[in-house]
Amino acid sequence: MSLTHKATASYRLFDSHCHLNLPELATAQSRHWQQAQHAGVAAILIPAVEQAAWTELLTMDAKQPEWHIALGIHPWWAVKHSMADVNTLAVLMEQHADTVCAIGEIGLDFALPEQSFASQQQLFEAQLTVAKQQAKPVILHHRKSQQQLLAELKRQKFSEGGILHAFSGSQQQAEAFLDLGFKLGIGGTITYERAQKTCNTVKKLPLSSFVLETDAPSMPLAGEQGEINTPAHLAKVFEAFCRLRSENPEQLAETLWQNTEQALRLS
């Protein structure tokens, strides 16, 4: 199904993963948000990547009621952090339980140098424990690490769910996370011709499995490599998603919105 940009803008979309605070977007934050709204984006989740961003994100949450935040330490920044930072996270989560809707972006990235693996694992386990204690969902980053993520989720008997960010993979891989209460974050990957495995998974799984995301300013769409991604591009992700599904766009947009609110405990 093909949609015009004007038609897409008539639907209510939720960008479940947008780093609006990073320098590439922060210099024109208001403009990017206005453009996103014109494209149909009515809400966004802004996940942290490091401790230094937590105070700023707590401030950003008060700027717009449609902006939601998650606090956490991304595996790319793991080597810069210690368990003391996780302790700080636990304190902040207690103080701002009504403001912070999730712990994230956390996870494991085994495409990074091996010397970072131990720090990544320690911080991921500890942050997952905080999420469990605070009964918060998590936003999971993964690269070459799905099995290790699943193993830790099961070891801790983690039952708060969340979103597996930037999902790419098979139906079997997807179902392993769905069985644990997670939604699958679908972004610009599905605009690439090479992503047939992921596209086939999107076609086959129940619509209740998915949320949409941009990962702006990263993860540019096909044909836009080298350009800064923005939350307004969620409209193009939605268009690509519509082409993979049999449901009408109205049903897709409404269910995807509900899925995101459910994953983040906003409804």
C-alpha cells in the first residue's frame, strides 16, 4: 500500500526511539519537533545514552507533554561508567518514578571491541536489576547479542517487558522476545532491499508485536545514507510498514500507537 506524505501526516504516530537531545538534533530541536508534528508524529520517547544526559532529559520531559524519557547507559558508553553510576540511576528512578517511563537505552553490543564486553555485561545486568526493582520496562540495544540478552532476562526472571530497539532478524528470533513481553522496534531497516528477513518477519507476526521508531539522528533510511535522520522520517517508516501489512493504514496507525503506550505503560 502506497501513501502520500499528506496522507501519512493525517495519522497519529509515536516515535518510540529518538535521540532528540544529541548534538545533531539539539541545535535545531524545536524545528525538528515541528517538522515531525507536521509529518504526523504526535509523541516521542527520548532514551539516554550516558549518565551525563540524565539531568538534561529530566528537564526536557517538562518542555513538552508529548516528550517521554528513559534513563540508562548505552553499551557504547559502558567503559566510561561504573557501578556508582548505576546506583545514581536507582536513586533518580525512585525520585522521578512518575516522570521516567523506562530504563534505557541499555543492552549489549558485541560488535564493539572485546575488551568492552565485561563492562557492558556488568552494567547491563545491574541496570536490568534496577528496572526490575522499580517495575519499569526497558529499551534494549542489541548487536550480535540477542542470545546473551535473552539469557540475562530469563536469569533475572524479568517480567516488565519493554522494546527491543532496532529489531532485525527472523521470526524465531522475534518470538523469543515477544514471549517475554517485549515489543519489536521497527525503523528504517525495512526501507532497505537487503532486509528481506526482517520484512518477512514484519509480514508474518501479529500487529500487536510492533512499535515504530527512527533512532534519529542515526539509522538513515534507504537512499538517505550519510544524511542526519530526523523524527519526521517516521512517516516514511510508517509508509514502508504499510506496504508490508494487509491492514488498512488507519488500523495500523492506531494499533501501533496503542502498542507503544502499552510497552511504555503510558495508558
